[in-house]
Amino acid sequence: MRNPPIMAALVVLAGCRLGESIATAPPDADQLDPATDGGDDDGDAGPCEPGRDGDGDGVADCDELGDGDPVTDPAVFNGLIATIGERPEVTGSCDALDDRAEMSDRFDPSVAEMPVIAGWEFDTAADSYDDPSYGFDPPWPTAQSGRFSVRFHGELALAAGTHCFAVDIGATGTDIINGRNGCGQVWVDAGASPDAPLAETGFGAASTDAATGCVAIDADGSYAVDLVFWYFNIFEQARFAVRHCAGAGCTPDAPITAAQVQARP
Ligand SMILES: [Ca+2]
Ligand SMILES: [Ca+2]
Ligand SMILES: [Ca+2]
């Protein structure tokens, strides 16, 4: 008879699956104190109500309060503000985004703007940013097709110390061909805050090495960040990937998650 061992194996397997599927107990709303989580800057969250997602960022109030992470706040949308700006003209050179004022002007007035919990990472042949392959969450209701620009703005929590960022649009050089005739930038308002992107890649970028940049953060805190994608050549893949790491000499390898950022103007 082979059945008993098989049955035993099935029971063991079922047991494992059962064990894995047991979710952590939901936080007890009465036990959650915004002060304990440290995440209620705005003072309007109050005791959480199970199942409610007051700020609409996809994470329930009680989960945001119960995670012990002050960045995830039931009263603050955790994500970034996505802004569609002007369309690159003539070329997609980084020269159009040389300093902060010029970069900001490209997105003011905006074509469209909304807070998103995802969308700052894509690699797609589609040219319309409302295509699902861009991964915007929520998705854009409409889009221009073809060349476009998008800026992601918010505050990123950073501990004191060195932080490095890298940006990749698929460029291997800084000329119009190898630079993909486009531009990707990371701005971090911290440290010496030079009036230039911390990291930049693409056509007209300062150098290929400029795709990675590091900043010394003096104190734990939240710092304004801008991730900028400037897309001209629609015959190239629309690719945008930003990576981060903490520590001197580190190699940026971690994507920025929605839980790390707050969509503040
Ligand atoms: Ca929420
Ligand atoms: Ca939290
Ligand atoms: Ca939140």
C-alpha cells in the first residue's frame, strides 16, 4: 500500500500551506496610538478604523499605524506626486533641465498631475503613458501619445550618513545616440544642495559617471526628491529605473518603495 505515505505527505504539505497562509493578526485598533507609530504628523488620524484607508494610498489606516514606521502615515499619501510636463522639443537633451528652476519650469504648468503609489519604474515599448505597461497606479485616465516628460516629487526618509542614487534610461553614453536622446535625473534636496541633479543620465548628461551620485545627509529626516524622465525618441524603449543605497561606497541597488516616500508638494 502506497497510500498512507502519500496521504501523510499531503497532510504535511497541507499543514505547511495552512501555516504560511495564516496572516499576522490584524492590529487592534484600540491599541494603536499615532504617537507610538510616530506617523501622524497632521494630528487628524485619530484611532484607526479597521478596513479604512483614509489617505487612499492602498494601505489601511490600522496597518499604517501598526507597522511602527513613522514614514507610513494614515494621514499622508505614501507615494509620489506624478506630474506630466511639457513635451521635449527638438532633442531630448538634459540641457533642457540644467538647474532646478529650469527643471521645475518644464512641469509648470502641468499637463496632468496626481499622487501615485507606483509608476516611477518602467521599461516599455509603449509610447502612451496611460498604457498599463508603464505601471502607473492609479493609471492616467488619458495620455498624449509620443514624447513626454514626467516628474515624481515627494519626500524621502533618509537616515544620517551617505546615500547614493543611480538613474538608468538605457543610455550608455552622453551623445545623442548612446544617450538615447533622452534624459533621466534624480534630485535630492539635501547636503550641499548644488543647483544641479544629484544623478543624471542621457544625452547631454555631465558624464556617464554622473548616472550615480552620492550625498552626505547630516541628520535623520525627510528630504525632497524629484525623479525626472525626459522622453524624446519614441523609437527607443521608454526605460526608467532609479536605485538607492545607504553607506559610503555602496552600490545603488534598491528601488524606492512607496512606503519610503510621502507625496508632499
Ligand atoms: Ca492609507
Ligand atoms: Ca507607520
Ligand atoms: Ca499613508
